Amino acid sequence: MTDRRDLLGQLLTFTKELRRNEDQAAAAQGVSMWQYAVLSVAAARPGLNQAEAAAMLGYSRNRIIADIDTLQEKGLLTRERAADRRANTLLITPAGLSVMRTIRADIHRGEDEILAGLTQTERDELDRLAGRISTLMTERRQASAS
């Protein structure tokens, strides 16, 4: 038996702080963290449909509809209707893009504060490892879905 600590236990405080940072940045712009996430994927992949956005985010295909409705009411997102509502195409508006960019900048400022005790080399390594783990998890999820 090893003295290895559980990874989740080590990361829990960190991930909670990252989530709080993201929640606060989104709330300051009048949206939820999930609504910010929807804006982000709509900006990254113009023409994405609702079902694809939910899949990319690992979010319920039914719950995303209420978030999209809210974003549309606020003028941050539009959707082109399809026969199946889940296939509606999402298009971020200029106002939505501005809100998304403001939130992202606020998130990055908060992350800079959270990570202030790390050297630049440590931050670069954390970023590299987080990206690598994210890629591995995406590949794993895709492999199990097929």
C-alpha cells in the first residue's frame, strides 16, 4: 500500500475556488456559469446546434433549452429554427460575444490571483497537464460512446 493521496482530495479546494471565480464572473454580467459556457461554445463553433452544444459541455440536452431561452431573451444568442428543437442552430450576437469576452477576461484575472503563488514555469506546466488530461478524458468519453 502506498501513501499516495487521492487526487480529488488534493484538487478539491482548487476546483471549488475556480468554480467560485467563474460563477462570480458570469453573475457580474447577469448570466449563469452554464450560460457563459453556452456562449463560449457558440462563439467557438458558429452554426453549432443545441444538441451538439449540450454534448460538448456534458450538459443535459433538456436543461440547455432554458439557458438558451434566457440568452435569447437577453439578446446574447439567436437560434435558427429546425424541425427538431434540439437541432436549432445557435448564433452568438455581438452583445453575446462582448459579454462572453468580458466574463472570460474576469475569469482569467481571478485565475491569475488564485495562481499568484506559482512560478510561470509551474503555471505553464499546470496548463499543459490540464490540457492533456482534458484531451484524455474527451478521448475516453468518445471511445465509450462508440
